[in-house]
Amino acid sequence: MATPASIKTTCCYCGVGCGIEIRRDRQGHLTLSGDPDHPANRGQLCSKGRYLLQVALDHDDRLLYPMVRPHRNAPLTRTNWDAALDHIAATFRRIIERHGPDAIGFYVSGQLLTEEYYVATKLVKGFLGTHNIDSNSRLCMSSAVAGYKLTLGDDAPPICYDDIEHSQCILIAGANPAWCHPILFRRIEAHRAANPDVRLIVVDPRRTQSAAVADLHLQIRPGTDIVLYNALAAYLIHHGYVDFDFITNHTEGFEALCNHLKNASLERAARLCDVPLEDLQQAAEWIGQSPALLTLWAMGLNQSTAGVANNLALINLSLLKGQIGRPGMGPFSLTGQPNAMGGREVGAMANLLPAHRDLNNPDHRAEVAAFWGVPSLSDRPGLTATEMIDALEKGRLKAIWIIGTNPALSQPELARLERAFARAELVVVQEISTRAATLQWADVVLPAASWLEKQGTMTNSERRITYLPRLLDPPGEARPDVWILCDFARRMGWGHAFSYQDESEIFNEYARLTRGTPIDISGVSYERLQRERSIQWPCPAPDHPGTPRLFTNHRFLTPSGRARLHPVPEPAPPEPPSPEFPFILTTGRVRDQWHTRTKTGKVARLNQHAPEPFLEMHPDDAAACGLSEGALAEVTGRTGKLTVRVHLTPTIKRGVVFLPMHWGQEAETADGRVNVLIPCRIDPISRQPALKFARVQVAPL
Ligand code: SF4
């Protein structure tokens, strides 16, 4: 293809959605830099973003051709696209005939572009006739989605990044943006440097890099978040730090919340959360007195059996203070993946329909069916990411098509995953990299195009839609995901509904489907995005400027128009303490790696920061176990064990150990498969797995 001298695109790693500029010089060399005009990052990039071009141009690990294997014990061998897709279509037809459409599932990814997500959703929900499509966003965001819906009436992050520079008190809960959303954190740091009165409070069981530079670090015991937020809510109410006008006119549930909080206090929280009382008092006063409270959270709250409850308890604070819908304030869920938002928008999850329509609403199902030109949509609920694996294991799900995600490392309780894949009749893996551990289970491998090799759109954490142009040809026979899916649809006999000329036609179709909904983007087009660079939804008309901030009129999307305050009960611990497993294991990320390292693991400079997996442990705990810095430890939980080197740090709480989540089994003595230790437990509402909690034993090898 003819290549332009320069393009503007968007980073494909995290939900910050930084703008990137790529230039081609006269010799044809490409260089990458932050886009100074992009409102998210204003020219800055973090370490991961800076090395993206190296990742994109290094084809050593790329999957180049379709591959199949006749049976599980045979090696994968090269085939062509016709044979691979015909084989999948024939197998799907046979399975559907025998077992119905719910015997098939699609597991997709927050890395996909919105057009890809949309076509996958239309194919599965509209034409295959099942809601068994779920995104790996289930693993990071679904508790926040449910939290927003239950409080604000819709999955509608109300803030924009510019609110950082207007905030007076920033409360970061269960997130380490200094490492995981670095460009946003730099904006926080710059805002504090220019405004020394701005307070930063970080709630985290670990002294992360974000916590280390905070004015106050509340190092709570894992799993005690709700005790803390309930105590802070009670303090705000008792000390008159609430906005009664807002509560009276724009919320419901205040009385029930007050009754529920009768026994909540900072003293009790100090005891149960294991945090000094004076620190809690200081935090409560800063939050109470602040004219602009901004709360940010991520996996620390979401990946829990009480994930939704954690969200509700935190959002209560913003609603009690009436601080939402104006500059510098509101609840802001940090999105992990670059296009987790896009997947939620198009309905690429088991419990959603496009444009935030409700799967359980017959009118919404009929609307979407009519739009797609199909008689009806299934009224049976879909299987979520972990439920699909359970169903494979039980033999209810016969085939799974995995696109752009690596569940062989990222799902909880990996032993169960191996049993499930072993029982599947067909596992299709649509991937870019030979580094994906899930390939070991693939019966069919479909090589996909990567970043810069396809065009489409993504939505970042602040609802900002950006256009990503195609710059490079995919290597070998790799194809953009969207055209793989359309080709498959044609082979199933549905070509009439998937005969798009290009990606803009897909975008326009999806945009029409949003018309009249809270996320209406019928005023957005590729032409506008190419001209204006990015637009925040909703944007219901071609001359509409987009919407930086939601709920500015304090009318919410609940049936009553009022935001809901929730009394949030304290949850039972997901697993009681036991002498057999005396440590609480928590998990997280390191600065320079992304997900399961299929991309960042290719870059030597990024690997230098943390060359191998490690177990972080307090020196006193380690001494009690007979371990020293660098020693090999066997970590054993209820669902498995692994061997890893110990790294000692006095900044972790005693009784808590930490493992990063990026690595596979690198060597016998460097096993980073943390999810062998994490039991598959899910939040009852969001069905998000609790990936941050297990009880384990640690012993010298
Ligand atoms: Fe990419 Fe996120 Fe880093 Fe920005 S902050 S460069 S979006 S990884």
C-alpha cells in the first residue's frame, strides 16, 4: 500500500488513549513520538508507548499463515484461509445442529477496534443466535460498569481528563496509575506541583509508586475497602460535609444509607483496616473540606468478589458531597485496556446489547433485531468469560473462538482452564503472536493484523473516540480481524449483512444504531474524526461538539432521574484465614509490561525493569519462613503451586505477598503463572473474577 509521510494514531496499550504521531523520513525510516495536539497526553508517552514502533516492526514472533491440526495430539500445520474458515463454519454448523447455538462461544478483547467488536457482536448475537460473546474486559471493568449503572443509571463515566487540573482532592483507590496509567499520573503530579494545596490520598494494601508520592497512603488490609468507604461516608454525614440540596433534589436512598451507617466509624475502620486513626481522620477532613473531590479506581476495587459493592461504597462519597457533573469532581473508573469502552458500547459482552441497551428488555432486543434484519435475538442470557470456561469443562460449550486475548495465562484457576480446553471440540485462536500461551490449545489458528496494520476507532476512559489509520501491510497472510469475521459470516450464508466495503461503513452502521440512546454518536463519522482528531460521546449531530462532562444538569439516567445512594454491607472474606495458608496473595502489574507480555516482552529495554517474575514479601515474614532476598520459594494455594524468587520489601504489609500478573512459566524456577494460585471466584453481580485475592503458603524450595 502507498504509505503517507506521517500519520496520527492512538496507543494500543491502556485506556488513557494517548495520541501518537508516526513520521516517515526520505529514506523510509519511521519514527514515533507523542502527539502534542492530542488532549489526552499533550505529546507525552510512557515507556510502553515509546517502544510501540519497535513492537510493530518486529515480525519475528508474528503468526503469518492460518494453521489447523486434525486432532489434539497432531502438530499445527499450515493451511489457507479458505480451508481454515470452511472448517470452522462446517464445525459450527454441526455443533449448532446437534446442540443449539449456545454451544458456541466467542471470547474477545479490549484490544479490538470498535468496528471489529461491532461485527463480532452482530455475528454472534444477531446471526449465530447466542449471547455467548464476552470480552476480557470482564476481567477488569465489569464491576465498574455495574457500579455506574446502579448509581448513575448507565455505564457513563461522568468525567474528562481535564477534571484532573480542576480537582482539589484526588482519592486513588486500588489503582497504581504511576505505573499503569502513567500519563494521567503525570498530569496529577504536574497539577499538584503547580497547586501545593491539592491533596492526593492513595488507598492500597501495597506502597505502590502512586502511594509513595501521595500526601497520605492508607495501607489497608486487603478486602477491607467497604469498611473504609462506609466509615468515610458516615464521617461526612456526621460532620456536615454533605450537600443536602443535591441529596434532596438529585439522589434517592439517603435515609437508608444513614440507617446503614449507624455503626460505621473511623475508629472501627482504623481497627479493621489496620490503618492509623489519625491518618483516617486526616483523609476524612481533606475529603470533607474539598470543594472538588475526584475519585479514581481500577482493578484493586473491581477484581473482587465484592467488586460492585466496592464501587458503590466509593461512589457514595461523590454523591454525598454532590460533587459530580462540574469541573474537577466525580467518580472516574480507570479503564485498563485501550478499547474496553468500545466493547461495552457495541455490546460485546454477554449481558449487553449495542449502545448500552438492556439484554433483558424485550423492546431493546426487538429494536436491535429489526436494525440487523433478523427475526429476533435470543432471550437466553450469555455466558461470561469465566462461565464459558466452566461450560467448556462441563461439556455444555463445545467450541470457543478466542480473539486477541490469552486466557491460558489471564483467567483464574488455570488448572480448570486446561481441563476445559482439553474437552473442547474446537478451539479457534485468532492472534498476532506466537508468544500467546493459548496457542497450545488451538485447533485452528487465524493470523490477525496488528496495530498500524488496520484502520478503525477506539474509545478511551474519558469517552473520547479516536480514529486509527492503517499505515503498514500485515506480514504474511495475516488479515484484519474485522475481515476475518466478515469472511466467516459469508461462509455461514450471511454475506448480505456483512458485505461492507470498508471500515467506515461499519462505523456508520454502528453509529446509526446509537441514535437516541445515551451514547448517541450519530454525529460522528470518519471524516469528522480525521479532521477533528477525537470526539467525546455523546455526539448526536454533525455540528455537535461532543460532551466532555456528563450529568452537568444533575439529571441522571435512572428511571427517577436521581442518582442512587446505596447502603453497602461489608462482605465476608472470600476465603477465611487458615493456618495452612497464612498469607494473603495479591496481584498487580509492573511498570513496563502489558498483560501477558506478548508485545512488551519483545522489547529488551522494557524487560530490564523487571527481568523475571518475583514474589514481593515483607522481610520479617520472609525471615520467619527461612527465606532471604533472591531465594527460591514455593508458593502454594488451594488450586496449585509455583516456584519463584523472593524480593523483600518493608513497604508491603506483613501477612501479605504480591505477585505480578504478566509472566508465564519462564523456567522451572521462574514461574509467573500467578493464576494457578487464584481460585475462580466471581462477583455475584458483575461476574468479574476476584483476581487479586488468594490465601497461600510460602516456603523455601
Ligand atoms: Fe500508551 Fe497508556 Fe502509556 Fe499512554 S499511558 S503511552 S496510552 S500505555
